[in-house]
Amino acid sequence: MKLLRLGYVTAPLLGALWGCVIATTVAVAMSFATGAGFRPSWQALPWGAVMGLACLRGGRGTAVLPLAVGAVMLLAAGLAGVSPIAIDPEAALLARWSGTFATVLFSGLGLWKILVKVTPGKLTRHVFEAAVIRFLTGFGYIFFTAIVVIPFYVMVMTSLKNQAALVQNPLDFSLDLDQGLGLFRSYVELMRDYDFGSYLWTSFYVSVLTVLITLAFAIPGAYAVARLRFRGQTLFSRSILLIYMVPMIVLALPIYIAFSMTGLRNTLFGIVLIYPVTTIPVALYMLQGYFRGLPSEVEEAGLMDGLSRLRVIWSITLPLSLPALASVSLYVFMIAWNEFLLAFMLLDDPGKFTLTRGIASLNSSEVPRQHLMAGAVIATLPIMVLFLGLERFMTKGLTAGSVKG
């Protein structure tokens, strides 16, 4: 451990690991962007080690000159064939240069940040651990970003391909920009030939109705648990999420039998009836915590002024709870929009399909793959834009009731 806390050991070790991370990242990115063969090479280890040594700070804490010299040497070596990424000889010259340059650039910038305050001599425990934490943080950002971005990128690129290109090379995710608006042919055909617009509309109003019904039951229920005193209150409060913890697949068969016997299967009324069952418990749980955080003195003042309990809820509690209500509404809307199991089990008529059920119907050998991916993009983008646009407001609503008063 003492050996690791020497700057000339820590720097090349972290540099070698970071070089592998960057080489893998650049290789994957270039493969997706160009369709050519890029893969990380074992030479990323010595590359990163040399770059790590170049990033060591001198006595005055500067390493600009060594870093520049190291970057130039590594770039020259990469262009000469000694590269941290193995490149298909058939790849375009611009792609080869771009891959090598990106590897050197991001390796250098990353190590410059990771190895700040790391000097050639003995390191303090704080400096050593800080460098390791910065490396792990950078790796975590890249890893989890890749998990999120790569599937979405593949989905979008596939939706913009034509059938001939997919048959020729299904793993080529580059685009032919010469097609212009023809790139969006799959989206046009999806709306025109598969009635996908009706799926969007059905999912929208089913989700909105689910939000309204959920709030209609969750608001008075959460308020009762948070403010009123009655027998079994503690037990009820602690058991709210029990139904939410039961896997829906366990309830699937009983729901199917009950809905078939009552004639609710294959009806949108049945879907609107069952969706709130899955969302009311979580809405109750979220709202009761927020209501408990509101000052009870404000409501007591309203009661002393002669307002009824319902009037207090409507005029005082709800206006103060708008951030929480918005957060719960957005969360419930996303649950209803993305729900698949119940829709798949209960709906058979294409004219009543929700969006997720409609996308499942596209998963057929008779439907081109690009149309399925286009449907997935259409289903994902609205909820993604909604969430990203209201994320700050949603977070504020979820945390505002965490501290009383």
C-alpha cells in the first residue's frame, strides 16, 4: 500500500486504467458513428501509463509542458500504428485520425483532472484517495452514460435506416445524410399504415384519467392518514405500500378472470379502472409524507375561522401542496404511460390499444424492424422530454416535505 502511494506509481497505474476506459469508450463510439471496425487494444495500457507520468505535477504544481510533449509523442505513435485502439484498415483516413486524436485528447484531459496535486514523490493519504475517487467517478459517469445512451442511440439509428441497409449490415449505425427527409420514412409509414396516432391518443387520455382518479382518492386518503386520528391509523399508514410491493404478475390471472366474467376485458373503461389500483398506493405514500411536513397551525387557524375540514383542504392544504401534487401527477402519468402487462393481457382489439400494446403488436416478422424502433422512439421521447423539463420541479416537490415546518 505504501508503494501505491508514491506519485510515480500512482500516476502510471491510474493512467493505464484510464487509458483502457477511454480506448474502449472511443472505440465503441467510433464504431457506432462510422460503422467501421474499432476495438480497444492492449496498447492502451502503456499509452495510459505514459500519459499518467506526463500529467505528474512538478514542484510548482504544473505539468503543461510534459503533458503537451507526452500528447504529441502518443499522437505520433498512434498515427504510426502504435495505437490504443485497433482500427479496421478499411476505415476512412478521417475516422482513423479522429479516433486516435479523441483517445489522446480525452485521456490527457481526464488524467489532468484525476491527477491534480499528485507529485512524483510520496503522497499523503488524502491526495492518493482523492485521485482514486476521481478516477472511479469518471469511470462511473462513462459507464452509466453508456448504459443509458447506447440502447437509445441504437433505437434511433435503426429507426432511420431503410430495409435494404438493415439487411446488408444490421450492425452499421451510420447514417446516409444524402437521403434528407427520407430518413424519417419509417415514422411516416408508421403513422399512415399502422394507425399509430390512435395509440398515442389512447395512451394520453388513459394516462390523464389515471392521474385524475389517483389524485381524487390519494389526496383525501393521504390527508386522513397525516392529520386525522382514528383507530388503526398507524397500521394503515405502514401498510399503504403493501399492495405496491406485490408483483403484478401474481395478480394477473385473478384480474384476467374477474374482468372476463364482468365483461370489462378488452374495454378502455376496464383499463382506466385497473390502472389507478397500481398508482394509488404510491401516491398515498408520497402525499402523506408531504402533508405531515406542512405546518398544522395554518389549518387550525382556518378551522378556528369557521371553515369546514373540506374547505381547509381545498383552500389551504392543496395550494400549499402544489409542488407535491405536480410531482405525484408526473410520476403517476409516467407509470400509466409505460404500463404494459395489464394492457397486453386485457386488450385484444387494435382499435383500443394503448401505446405499449401497439408497439408489442409491431414485434412481428411481418413488420420491418425499423418501424418497431420508430414506435419505440415515439413512445420514449414525449415522456423523456416531460421528465427532463420538469425534473427540477419534480425533485422540489418530492423533497419539500422531508423537513417539517
